[in-house]
Amino acid sequence: MIGVSVNGFGTIGKRVADAVAAQPDMSVVGVSKRSPNHEARSAVEAGHDLYAADADRLTEFGARGIPVAGTVGDMLSASDVVVDATPAGVGETYRDRYAEHDIDVVYQGGEDESVAPESFCARANYERSFGAEATRVVSCNTTGLARAVAPLDETYGVSSVEATLIRRGGDPTQTDRGPINDIVPDPVEVPSHHAPDLRTVMPDIDVTTTGVTVPATLMHLHSVTVSLDADPDASEVRERFAAEPRLQLITTASGCEGCADIQEYARDTGRPRGDVWENCIWADAIHVSDGRLTFFQAIHQQADVVPENVDAVRALAGTADAGESRARTDETLGVGM
Amino acid sequence: MIGVSVNGFGTIGKRVADAVAAQPDMSVVGVSKRSPNHEARSAVEAGHDLYAADADRLTEFGARGIPVAGTVGDMLSASDVVVDATPAGVGETYRDRYAEHDIDVVYQGGEDESVAPESFCARANYERSFGAEATRVVSCNTTGLARAVAPLDETYGVSSVEATLIRRGGDPTQTDRGPINDIVPDPVEVPSHHAPDLRTVMPDIDVTTTGVTVPATLMHLHSVTVSLDADPDASEVRERFAAEPRLQLITTASGCEGCADIQEYARDTGRPRGDVWENCIWADAIHVSDGRLTFFQAIHQQADVVPENVDAVRALAGTADAGESRARTDETLGVGM
């Protein structure tokens, strides 16, 4: 049984904690939170032991009637692996503390790649983190790209990738971010940081990415062109994608015209928090001409890295190989169902 | 003096009428309007003779106190060229009437390419419409692509183009169109109709386009990758673009972070209606790697075809070659200033 703690119980942390709790080979030692807000309360209601990020804020939790089991140090002492789900850039500041506790660490993609010896996508390079002391799960967009490109590279060979990432302005609760009624190159630099980030998990891929931010909160949408070394027809590519549990083929004929339809379907089918763990690829759009494949995929920024975090825990623990881990994660969560 | 009438005084028609009125070699015979609304009133206030699209609606104009000079038939009889700016698909229904009046016709990109023997972009294929009886100015997005690709093809040779068009949901007044808080593949088919449309003016270009619609009204934004036969550096491409009056280089350093900044600048500098006739290309984003050029451009959907319509009138009239016409149009309107 791998004892896992989750440092930071926000958008990613709360989802990872629930996903870890569903694994037969893992237990949630505890979760930590800086502020005694509604998310802290929901952690307790979900049955997680809650630890305060700061000892001097313990009384604040008490004042709000939120029971706390101790502070982060106590939590780390009792864990085999910590998933760092603190805000981007904060994980780095915890590195020394994690080392003091001699604990394995899964960082998130908001950290610089130098935070850990490896970066991680379960479909692309699980083995690189096997038995390691730390790894970094790449960001939602990079995870989405790696999942789609890895099987294409294995099956057909990929000579180059060009992707335009149409990014949501913020998550549904980040209503202060914008843009309002605008389309913004973000970043304006080409390639965007997603291209070098993809190379942290697939170092041999020739990739160019551009990013554009728009007034939407639900999902990211990628328009991707992949130059293949082979020239399969579109139906072959559809079958290839369909064989990957973390790639979900959707169609406009079934009513999935945009991201909102995908999210509605996830809620209707009882997904926790309406989460979409899979890349959603429009089957109608898959197009190949002279070995140049073009497709659209939607990426749920709050959810797609959750199964990756679970797999990363197993990789560091060294208790399962990539195929075993992915299959167990997918089955327990219901990925690809 | 070329006598020009404008059939349809909506988003495009009102702009074309004003642009034609500014030309030393053209006069506005009149403009026509179906509904006696505020746009009809503004036509009269702008000094245009107004004609009613339907004889049986003449009394409606009178009842609103909007003076009318006659009906469309009267207007066409007095004109050398008509610019058809009726809604998409309606232009086709006027074709027989235009033929009866033996009048040259400029159609818009909302019509099927079969409406006229040629399609038109002043930078790409002006000569094809020289002295012809009818031509079709391609749509705003296609015009934007052709203007950027034509000089690249002449200077470096273009082997292929891939463009993701992030499309505004509607014009500022089309507030019933949506999407709201969504990112929608539109059309979901790849390539989108823009690729074959570009080939109506640049038949030899290997082009793939994808379209995505977002909750914004100001401009379209293109993320474009062009595979060149040469390998210029980014600064060379910047200079090449800068030499084209209808391509405007902008920078985030100057404060142009998104489409809203571009529009604000156009209003601040006194552009009529805040119109942006040029493709706005972010100089900071221009990137070339192994002959693969990537850049962002913003396209003002209400305005970029306006100078093209003026040039199309001259092409049909056969009174100026492409360079002369573009220079005259740009100088009178202030394009590229």
C-alpha cells in the first residue's frame, strides 16, 4: 500500500486525492490546505485527513470549525509519496522540505522542468520515472499533445507536429482573468512554451506550438497537424485513436458540437465533478492528405492530468509497469468508459 | 468616371459606398436598402441617393421620413458597375436582374464561387478580372490569407500552408449568434471551406485550414504556418511583410496585445467606423525554423474586403492595372498609413 499525501487541495489536488483514494494499492495519508475555505471543508467531508499548510494558521481552521489533524510536516512524515499540487512555482519552494522528509515527489506542470530529474506522461515516458525520487507531470495541454502524438509516432512515425492551442481564459471559478470579448495571442512568442514542454517527455519530436486565449472557461481546444512518415487513411487513424483509452472519439452527429456539450455529457453520465480525463477528439474532423494528419481535440484542463498523477505515484514507487498502471488507473476511475 | 451602385447597405455595403465615394475616378450612383432602419437613415445622412429594394415597401420609407430616389431597377439603369452587398446567398438571386441591365457586378464572398467567372483578391489575381463582366471578392478570412501568402509565394515560394482560423462568433451587432463561453470547431470538417476558397484566387497553393468559433465579436485571428521553399530569417520576413501596404506589422511592446487594442488604436487615429482594412501581423510572433514560417494575424471581418471591392470595380471597368488601382485605393482611404 503506497501512502500518498497531497500538498495543496485546489483544482488539481482535490481531484488527485479522490483518484488516489479510489486505487486499491494506495491510501490517502492526508491533504493539506493553506486557507480554511470551502475547499478545506469539502476535504473533510470527503473523508480526507486535513493538515494545515502553516502552523500559525491552525487556529483559523479551528475558528471555522474545520478539524485539522496537524501540519504539513506531520503529513509528510507519515507518507511514502507526496503529490505537490500547490500553485505554479510554489512547489519549487517545498523541495528542501520534501528532501528532509526523504519522500518521493510528484510535481505539477506549473513548475519549471528543473524541479525534478524527469518530466512525466504515462503514455509517453512512464519508464523514465520508474523508481525515481521525483518527477513532474506535464501540464494539461502538454499531456493532451503527448497522449495523441505518442501512439501516432509508434504506429506511423512523426516527422513534425504543428498545434494551435485555443486556450480557455481561466477555470470556471477564475472569473477575474479574462479576456472579455477578445482573442489574444498568448504567449505572442512562437513557439509557445508548450513545444519545449512536450520535448521534456518526447525529446525527439519536432514540434511547433502557438497559443491563443479566448473568453471561455470550460476546456482548451487544439487544432493539430501532424506530418506522418506513413500515409494512412482517416479511418485507420480513427481506429488507432480509438484503441487508446485516454483518447475519446466524439462526433458532432452525437451532439458534441463544442466543449459545453462534452461537459454536459460528462455530468449526465455521473462523472465526479463532471470531469473529462480523456482527450476528446472529433472523429468527423480527422483528415489525412499526403501523410499530413489534421484533427481537433478538446482538453479538460482541470482533469486530464489526474490519471497521470496516479500513474506517476506508481512509477516513483516502482510497483507496476506502464501498461499495468494505466490499466488499473483507468479501470478504477472509469477512464475511457 | 465609373458610376457605381451598391445593392445592400449593411455591414459591407455601407463601407464600400463610403470608400467608392472617396475615389477620384468613381461616383456613387446610389445605394439600396430593404428596410427603412437606422442604416437607411445613415445612408441619406452620408449623402448617398437611397433606393428601395422593393417597390411595395416605398411607402414604409416615406412613413419613416426617409427620402427615397426610386427602386433598385432605377439605380441599376444609371450605373456602370454594381457592388452586390446583399446577404450571403441573396446575390445569386439578383444575377438575372443584373444581366437584364447589362451591368458589371462585384459579388461578395458569401456567394458560391459559381456566381461569377472569377474570384478576386487585389494582391493575388487582379488581372484575372480585368475587363470581365463579374467577379467575386473572396471572404474576409480568405482575403486575409491571400494577402499574406501572395508575397511569400512570390519571394520565397510556398510549398504548403496550414492555418487555424479562430473566428469571432458574430459581428458586434450580431449578439444573437454565440457561442457563449465555448470553443466550437466550425466547421468541424477539415479542411474548412476557406482552403478551397483560397484556391479560387491562388489555384496552385497547397493549403489546409481549420476553423474554430469563439465568444468574441471584434476580429478573426489566424495562426498560420507556411512551408517556404527558402529559409529566410524572421527579420527578412518582417521586412517583406512591411513592404506590403495591406499588411500592418504590430507589436505587443506598443500595446497591441489582442484584437481590442488594435480596434482602439484604429478609433484613436480617426479611422471611419474604427475600420482596420489591413491584416495586422504581430511582428513579435514571426518565427522561422527550417523554412517553416509561423505567424499570427488579426483580420477585421467588417473592413478588410472594402479596399478589395474598390479595386474589383476598377478591374471590371478595365481602367487601371493592379498596382495603380491598389495604390490609388490605399492613398484615398489611408490604408497602411
